[in-house]
Amino acid sequence: QVQLVESGGGLVQPGGSLRLSCAASGSIVSINTMGWYRQAPGKKRELVAAITSAGSTNYADSVKGRFTISRDNAKNTVYLQMNSLKPEDTAVYYCNADVVRSSWRRDDHWGQGTQVTVSS
């Protein structure tokens, strides 16, 4: 069993910053790609940023230069540093992890989501 626990969401002023954290625990051999997705009202869930176990990253065009994804493999934790936040960043942010459970089993897991609200 694998659990993803997210933290760091909340209310912030435009131009402010937040750091999201997501810690994976349970039966884990290793974790391949970890990522952050978000879903705003009236929009589909979209990839915000992703990072491989080797450290390669990918960002949505809308957050490039403002957000930074990182991970601590020893802690099975992924972070999303969000700077210069805009109202359009308001969404529920979801953590995702591609988890290797055994030599033959690979599972895709999601966190429960954390609300990020950017407003004056």
C-alpha cells in the first residue's frame, strides 16, 4: 500500500509564494517520475511540473520561470516551489507518483489534492 500526503497549500496574495510538499510512504521499492497536476474550476486537470528519478524536469509553459520542482529520493518526497503566484494559479493541486512496488509491479498513485488560492 502506498500513500501520498500533501501539504503546503493555502491562501496567498498575488505575487506571493508557496511551497507544496508530497511525501510517499508504504511499500515502495523506488519512484520513477513524480509530478504536480492542478485542476481549476471549469478546466481539465493539467500537468504543472514533473521530475524523473534522475532529476530531469518538465514544466507547463504557464509556470516556467516561476515554479521549481525538486525531490528528495531518500525521503520519497517531491516539492513544488511556487513564486510570483497569479490568480490564475488558483486550483486544486494534486501530487502524482509512478511507484515501483516490486520487480514486476508498477503503480500510479495520486494524492488527495491541496487547495491553492491566489487572491487579494
